[in-house]
Amino acid sequence: MAYELTRTERIHYKRVQDAAFQAGEEAVTNLKTALALAGLTLPSLCNDGPVAGHGFVRLGGCNAAFANQLAEIITAGAGARAGVGACSLQSRP
């Protein structure tokens, strides 16, 4: 017999999944913006929805935290390459 989640557990699970999906959306936006600064695009870059309670960005496969770190690095590199001060993207835990 399968365990059925309580109403409280279902609400908590939905909130975790929603937050993970939103983290993925933000990571995709950050990475697209950073790639654009470097003159690069990844046509298949997209939010792949929550995976194990974390945002998941499809670009060959990485989690939202890695995508945000990559976005910060690309943004800093593009700013340095252009000879202007690099702006920082806010990363979210």
C-alpha cells in the first residue's frame, strides 16, 4: 500500500517544487543575459523544471546554482574584455 501525503506535506512539497522551478527560471535568465554580453547564445538553454527539489537548467545538464555561477563568471569576463567594470549578478541560494 502506497503512502499518501497529508495535506500539510502536499503543500510543503508544492512550495519546494515551486521555489525550485523559480530558481531554474532565474538561472536561465541570468545565464542568457551573461551569454548575450559575451556575444554567445545557447539555443537549447531552458528551465527543465525542478529535479530533486532544485532548479534544473538544460544546456547539456547542470543545476541552477552552477548556472548562476557560470553566469557571474561570464558577466565578469565580458565586462573585463570590453574594458568596463563588470557588473555582478545577484545569486540566490
